[in-house]
Amino acid sequence: MTEMMIETRNLTKKYRGTRAVDALNLAIPRGEIYGFLGPNGAGKTTTIRMLLGLIKPDSGVVQIFGQDLRKDRLRILRRVGSLVEYPSYYGHLNAIENLETSRRILNVPKSRIDEVLHTVGLTKDAKRHVKGYSLGMKQRLGIASALLGSPELLILDEPTNGLDPSGILEIRELIKRMPQEQGITVLVSSHLLSEVEQMASSVGIVNQGRMIFQDTIPNLQRKAGSEIHIALSDAETAMITARELGCFPRLDQGKLVFKGIDNDQIARLVTALVDARHSIYRVEERRKSLEDLFLTMTGGGSSDAASADDTIASGAPRAAGLRREAAQ
């Protein structure tokens, strides 16, 4: 049975009477890259600060490695690495010197500095002053510092924030290697679903402090759904043929658009349309953008909550689902 690295139950934090985090249930199995998603101000950073013991929840439970954070905080945090917001560094020092300050606090072997610099791809620039680093290099140095203590769990808060496309790619590829090469479970927060989709195996989506979806990336993609678009001659007449076969499309700019149609139905439909002397120009599947789904679920980041159909109340059923999948 796979160990749950992080579990929270009804985690809640209020500021001036407003719930920044509202009865949140996280479930993150060992070996996952877990994308923690939500618009700015959704409660992601507040949650992460509670996971790291930086602020106390008003109510609820945080368990990391199966242990209660309130009772075993120091023992737990020795096994956790983190990068919250922007990394801190001394610009007049080089990467080795910056990491040495952290190494002494952590009391780990000096060899770890070379190891983590190699992991994040900064070996060649290890002796350059950090003030001359690009933003992406500084982020990688921050991750190197988080890795110094050989953590089992790595928590990264918006690690690609402000980076150019090249820097985003560097950080993404680095994170993707963590479970495979280092055996590290990663929680990475972001407001960019398209970015997390390319590296995470499961996601939790929060809005206004509440969990509105928690499941695997494939299940999120299935939730987005897809349509089949057929571009052809005389679309209005073709609709009659489609309906005779039990397929009921809508007409969109001279194309037939189908929902909920399987491959066998598509094959029969195309054959019938060709037999009816229609010219088929294109048959394509169009998936609803996950970004569009994300915006729908979060109300576009506005004060409007997601609809009841889109909301997974409190995340508890999905948390149980992730636990079942982890056990298989």
C-alpha cells in the first residue's frame, strides 16, 4: 500500500473573519508530482505555510509522513524541503558560498553542495556571483538549497512565477525528474493549469479556500470532454444523414459538431456521408481546453463560485479516491 505523504482533514485558517482556507482535504501519495492549483488569492500559499508549520491553522489536522505536524513538527520538517515564493540569496556570493550557509545550518556533508548543483544544472556556474544569474538560475539555486537536506518531500510555491518560456521549461523538466531520479514526492503550486498539466500526475484545484476538484490529470481531462468536428460539403443536408444514424450534431460554420460520439459511430457516419456523395474535408477531435475548464470551475478567478455541477464539495470524496488508487 502506497504511503500518503500529505493528508489534511478540514484544514481551516481565518483572517479577520474571512476563511482563507476552508475545510481543506489534501491527499498526496508518495512518488506523486501533485499540482496545487488555483487563482491568485485562492489560499494556496496559506495552505503551504500551514503545511510547513509557518502559521498555525485555526482548526483541522495536518499529517505528513503519517505523523501529526503539531506533535512531531521538527522531526517531520527535517525530511521536507521547500521553496516558498522567491528564493533568498546573497548576491555578492557565488552559488557554492550561498549553499554553504544553508549546509552549516542543516549540518549535512559538504559533498551535498556539488550533488545538488549537479541536480539543478548549475555546476558550470557554481563560482559565478549570484547577482549575475538569470531569474531561472536563481530559482534553480533556490531548489538546490531546498534539496540540500535530502528531503523526501519537496514543496514548491509558484516556482515558475515570472520566468520566461526557457526558464519555465528548465524548472518544469527539473521537477519532472525528482520522483524518478531522487525518489522525492513534489507538491508544486501554480495558477497556470497548462503548466502543471505537463508535469503533474494529480491535481487539487482550490478556489476561495475550498477544494473544488482533486483527482488525477487523466480524470480531469475526461471531465473536460471532447467534440468531433467534421468539415464537409453541404453540411445542412449531411445533418439529415447523421440523424438517420442516431447521431445528433449541431451546425457550426459549415461543420457538423458531435458530442459523446465513439469511434465506431464516427466510422459508420463517415462511410454513410461518403456514400451520400459528400466531400469530407476534415475530421478532427477538439478537446475543451483545460484552461477553460479551470476558469469555469474557479469562476474565472472572480468572486463567483463554481457551479454545483463543477464543484467537488470539500474534496473529501476525491481524497478517498486518490487513496484507493494509491493502494492499487
